[in-house]
Amino acid sequence: MKGRILSSVAMSAIGVSMLVAAMLAGSASGGTQAASKKQAGGSITITSRSDFDYVDPGLSYFSHTWTMMSASQLTLLYYPHVEGAAGGRLSPMASQGMPKVSNNGKTYTFTIKKGFKFSDGTAVTSANFKRAFDRGVNKTMQSPASSFLDDVASWKAPNPSTFVVVQKKVAPDFMARMSMMFFAAVPANLAFTADGVKAPTVSAGPYYLKEWNAKTSALMVRNPFWKNSVEPFKSLGFKNNLDQVRWIVGADPATQRLQCEKGEADLCAFPPTQAKELYDKYGLNKGQFFVKPQSVLWYIAMNTTRPIFTGNTALRQAVSNALDRKFMTAQHGYLAGKRTDQFLPYSMPGFKDADIYSLKGPNYTKAKALANGKTRDGKAVMYTSNVGVGPPIAQSTQFNLKQIGIDVEIKLLDRVVQHEKSATKGEPFDLTYEGWGMDYPDPANFINVLLDGRRIQPDNNVNVSYFNDPKYNALMDKAYGLAGQPRLNAYAALDKALMKDAAPVAPYISTNARVLTSKKVGCYGYTSIQGSLLTQICVK
């Protein structure tokens, strides 16, 4: 929803305000939490309200699915599975060092390390990465990966150890993209299928998914051909303490909390209203209640292809003025997050505070003035998740928009179903509640990925506002072609212009992660890119 689509798992278990920054600085947030007695081996159980969207790396894009895949997939490059600054430095994974760059910055030549094997014993070669690219642009699959390949001219695997990618133009974020799960090594004959492959999956990371019982459970176990003690694995620094990780799907947040506190599960969500109680009971980052930094945004997307919003920037601006960001943020509970009116999260490079809309409550005076004569038939359909903060956020939006002449019909949906529907071009909705977390630390991963209308396809869209404006597309191209501080300055200006003038989405909160663990968990770490570091967790 890692930019990944946020699931209802994330809805109920994320959030931290800037108020808590000092608390984090004084806690164990600088590195993985460790107990005095820990052991290799064992297993953990993760509870989740929502299921994985897909278990196929070419199609999955839910945040908690990518957390699983960060422990089971092998990419050319990766962000190390450690907290702190080191976790934000792009590094080689399957690649033997960083790629050779030639052709005026447009050709990347990767040399594949020898020794990696899939969970079925097959050696990893360049053909496995070529297949991932092939699947990314395949019309049958309609993969979200296609939007990350639209500036790629060609790719080839001239021999088993060499993979060559040629860009149409210089792309400053290309190497960061190579850390995405879409481009992980896959079997060279893996099928092109709209529904994706099912478990057991064959993967080349430290673990592989052995079982997936849709809407019920999943099981990830060690890749028997991954050996931490020898190269090429040793230099990656994975601990891979656990023998297996099991997911149980369906429990509500209150039940999840009980499961963790009773030792029936090990990583859990909890009701947002119970965050303060958990903080008081366990402290912060001291053993069971963790608050960790991340770059995540929640927002209301307005479908700009629907009659009420198409060509109607004044009404979209009115919606952004009418929302009660203070109330909406409060629904996430104690340490929930910092209110925002911008598309780039506070921690994203390029963010500059622009002070566009009221963060203290609705500005009905301005909203009504903008909406006057612009509400058309005055009716809108809103999609939202049926769990977590989804219902109260939708009800708040419904009330706020009623004040400016819009009657909102709320449709509560399972989070997977909600996204499948809103990601389908032509689906009859006007508003949808969405969350997005970064794939890698670059502002293009929010602005270009979510608002460049040239990336819209029939299915699996992440631009759920269906915003497609040639003026802003051109500005995105211009910003994207820059590097360094000029790039960040351009994206800061673009962020302000998009939110203030075009207003296709209405952000309200920029958050961090909150997680409850069982007493059994002896090591816990988290990064904004992978989520919970499953390769680093240990049990007591």
C-alpha cells in the first residue's frame, strides 16, 4: 500500500508523534533490541488482521507481504537489515559490488555473485533476474512493477553471471529500485499469470514460503541452501536466528493483544486506544512495546476521473480544507503521528513544511467558499477498510463533507478487497482511504509513483486518485531528472503545488510503527524499508 500499499495490519499498528522523538532518542531505538539470553532457532507467530495480497513477488505490494519477502527474496541490491544509518545505505546483495555504470549513466552492468541457490537447490544466475523484469512488463500479469520499468529501454542476460540494463535516460533512483521485491530473482521459467504463483514458492533468500492458506495462515521456513557462515552469504550479515515464521490471519486487534500477552503469538497489533496503557505497562523499546521510525503517509484520495471531481480542482481543495486532521489523527491513539497536509512524509528527503491547510480542525469558511456551486450532484461514494481506524476515518470524512454540501456513502470493505477495487480503472468510487510507505528513500517514490497518470493501467494501480495532468507530469519529469539538493528542492516545490493547487489527495497523518511482542521475543528490530526485521529476530 513498503512505497508499499499499507494494509489493515499497518492501520492498527502504526503511529508516533514528533512528541515522542525525544523518547526514542533516549530508548533502545538506535539498534536491535536484545535480551540478555537469546538463542538461535525456534519459531515465532505473527498475527494479522489482513492476509497477504499475493505471494508472487511480481504482484505483491502490501507492506506486510514485503516484510515477509524481505526475508525470503534475493535482490540485486538491498538495504541492510539493520536499524540506524547503515540500514539506509544501498548495498550489493546478489550483485558482486555495485553495478558498472556506462553509456553516460544509462547502462548498468551487474555481475552476479556465485553461490546463491533457490530453495529447490537451483543455482541463481542472471536469467533469474531477467525473468523478473520480463514478468514486470507482461500484459497478462498487469504488475505494479511496470511503472518502475517505463524508463527502461532494454535488459539482457548475455551469460549466467552478467545482467545488463539500459535506461532510456538517466534515472537517479534506478539502483534503489533494484532493491524492490518486484525485481527479486525468480525461477527462469516462472509463469506469467494474472493471479500470481501460489505457495510453496521457490525463492533464493534466507527463507522461503512453504505454505499459504489464503485468509487463514502461512508458514515460512529456512532456505536449506542458505549458509550464513560462508560467502556469498556471510558478508550480508543476516542472522536468520529463527527456524520458521508462522502467520495467523483474521484476529481483531484486541484479540491480537491478548494473544501476545498470553504467549499465543509473538508479533501483534492492538487497538489504537490501548497504546497509552501499553506504554505505561511496558515502557518504550524496553522489551515488548516498540515505537520505530518509518516513512508512511495516510490520506484520502479523490478519484479525479469521476464526475464530482473531474476538472473540479476547487472542490478538491474544498475537501482538503474541510477535513478534520486533528480528529482523524487522534483515531490512531497515543503516540499516533504528526498531522500533515503534505504528500511527502516528514522524514522523506525533500520535505519542506509548506503550511497549506489547517491542522487544527476544519476550515469550513474557506471550504464552503470553494465548494459553492461546485458540488455538482453532491453525492460521493467512499471506500474504506472495515477494520482498525478505517470506519471512524470514513465517518469523520462523511461528516466534514456534509458541511460543504457533499453526501458521502461509505462502503466498508475487507482491506484486500478495498484495494483491489480502488486499483481497478473505472471502479465507481469517488473517495478512498489509503496508506503508503516508502520502497526506498527518494521523493519520487511518493510523488511520481502515486501521481504520475501515465502509469495508470487497467488493474493493480497505486495511483488511486487516477490523477493525470500533463502540466504536473512534466514537472515530475523535470524534478526526476535532477540530482542532489536541486532534486530535493524541486520535489519540495512540487509537493506544495500538488497539494495546494491540484489537490488530488488529502493527506492527514505521517506516522511511525508501533509493535507489541510477546515475552518470548529476545531481539526485535525494525526499519522503514523492510518493516519488522524477520532475519534478525531471536527468541529467548
